[in-house]
Amino acid sequence: MRPLLVVMLWMFFGAVAGAQTDIHKDADKIRNSFYNSVNANSSADKDRRFFPDSTRIASEYSDPNTIPYRTNKSFFAHALALPSTLWNALWYPVGETFIWIEQSHIHQKVIGFLFNKDLSAGIFPIGNIGGNMGTAIGVMAFHNNLLGNEKSVSFDFLFGSADDNEGNLSYSDKSLFGSPLNFKFNAKYFNDSDENHFIGGNRSREKNETSYSTEKAQFVINWGYRLSKNLNLQLTGRYENVEIGRGQGTGGDIFPKTIPGFGSTNLGGIGSALTLDFRNGWPRTFDGLLVDLEYRFNSEFSDVRYQFHTYAAEIQQFIPIPFLLKDRRLGARAIFRKVEQISGKRIPFYALSTIGDAETLRGFDEDRFRDEGLLLFNLEYRYPIWDTWDAVFFLDGGQVFNEFDQIGMDEFHIGGGFGLRFMTRTGFLFRTEIGFSKEMTRVLLELSPNF
């Protein structure tokens, strides 16, 4: 403890000494700036009475910020300031790089090359790290104001290997023919040779990991009707073809072939959703509340081995921090989801509720916990560090369960971390985050916001 205490005291006094140095530097800059001001507006004789060296200083240095700084600090003071000096030296290249980028307008040139003039459309390279595909690269193209009518279309494709890739195509219209009707279509193809499946539900251990391969084609259609400015009712239809086999990762050779969903499945679903949205701001959400309630009936088309209900509820709340600018805000989210089999039928294991990914528990492995139900909480502090960049600190907590009486505070898995969110003035681009938990540290790069 004693060496640690010595180090902590050294760092504390170093920070104080460093702060004093900064104060002295700022005072000199102000004084020298005042010298020049006096020289510009007063006679030379009057200058010399108040500031005898001001004429010489002004003649040698036209910019007061270039006046050399000299200090009479002792060696002991320099030693105390060493932590501050080292910290400044560490961040100096970063700061100089940002200054160079800003002065050279590099970011504006890149944006001008990748996006159109009003930033409503663009095409650019993308990547994925730590998501359900691992590491992958690809391309994304979008247009958020198609035909000038706020119709949106986007396409993205990620390639990890011949057996690991993903493509998405989506189209949405917020107001069909100027009416309260809205429409959204999404088509997705997904192929992965190593998906995680941990046996044991909420109390599964890392050593219980198995691996399966999946190939999925999915189509989803949403028809909505805006009942009011903040209330939207949706009807949803979906179809997916899923092929499950043993994976190439850890435990792939012992993945159970008898598990519901192994092999080929043609699954359809129909349901409805009710969304109450009082959030303000885009792509930054500054304040407001969102409540989303969803129900879906799911059934296999051919053999009808699988039939089940899906219930889900999500609440988001954004709160500006008092006494700070409104773009310093807290974001909180709670999610409940439960699948329930219909009598005599089963649920494919991949349709169960999972936590442990870039959208839920960011400090855990992909699909780390799986069961019929889940309860999840996320808390984030977001603040801007650039025109379209946000820094984020987050805390995640969640659990999966089979029966409601299994929910308990001691069953929650906790993780946290920090990251950056990148946006344009009209939309979200991507986010990069580092998540921590007692099991692992995980680096993520994702194209979609978690909430």
C-alpha cells in the first residue's frame, strides 16, 4: 500500500504543478496580448512607463502566442509536474493530428467524396469487428431522400470469407402518397460457419460452448398507420428459410443434432406493434420517451413442428444533464422479451431470446446466454466531442430465464465500457466500442445504433 500511496501523491501534486504551469502560461499570453494592444492604441512613451519592454517584445514577436515561455521552477517542481508532462506528451500527437485534419479540411474532403451535397445519399466502405460475423469488410450505399419525398433505400454487404457474409436491402416510405400510411421492406441474407451456442441458459459456463453453422434468407414487410404525430400502429409479416448444421468453431463436433431447429426450416410470422415515440432529435436524440410493444405468431410452413408466440416490450428514455448543454444526455433502455410454445409444438433454438452481442451485453461473447425470456437494461452517457462525433460511456445488465420466478438480482450479468458514435448531419454512420465484463474485453465496430 505504501508504494501505491506514494505514487498517488506524486500524481496528485504533479497534476497541481502541471495546472500551475498552464495557468502561468495563460497569464503570460494574456499579458503579452495586452502589450500589443497597448502598443497599437497608445503612444510609445506611455507604453514604456507601464511596460518598459513592450516595444521590444512587439517588434520581435508579432504573434504574442509565439513569445518563448521561460520558467524559474526548481527541479523539485519539474519532478512534481512530470505526470502532467507525460500525459500532455502522450496526447500531443493526437491533438496535433486533429488540428491538422481541421486546418486541412480533410474530413470535409472525405465527406464531399463519399456523400452528395446535402449528405442525404452516399456510398462508402464499411467494416465489422466483434459482431456476429467476427471481422469483415464491405460496402454500403444509401439514399435518405429518394425522389425528394423522404423515401429511403439502403444496401450493405459484408464479406468475411466464403462461408461468412451478410447482405441487407431495405426500403421505407414514411408517408405513402402523402397519407398516414407508412411502409417498410427488408431483405436479408446471412451465412456464418461459426455461431455460438452455450448450453445451460442463464447459468451456462464458457466451457459449455458449442458451435453451429447457419444460412438464412429473411424477408420482412411492415405496414403502418400513423394514428397521431407520436403514435404508430404496425402490421408485420415475415418469412425466413434457415439451414442449421454443425459449426467449425469450438465445440462444433458436439453440437446436438437433436436440438429443435437443426436442419432446414421454413418459418413464417405475422404480428402487430404499437409505438409511442416522444423522442426529439436526429441523429442525436436529446430527450424524450419511446415505448414499443410487439406481438407475433410464428409457425413452420410445411411439417408444422414449430409454433410459438413472441411477446416483446421496449422502453427508451433520454434525459439531458441539468446545468449542461442539452447534447450532454443520459440514455436509458429496458427490454423484455418472451417466446412461448404452443401446446404440442416446439421452438427452434435460434428463435429463443439471447443476450451477449453489440446490441445487448457488449462485454460478453456473441449469444452468450440463451433461453425463452430475457430482461435487459442499458444506461449510456453521451456527449459530443466533434461536430458529428459522440463519446459514450455505458453500463449493461441483463439475464435470460425460462420461468418468471427465475428472475432475480443475483442472476444479472453486468458489463460496461466506452466508445464513439459517428454520424452525418442527417443520419447515423457507425459506432466503435470497447466492452468489459468479468469474462472478457471485446472490441466492436457496428453500422447500426443499439438505441
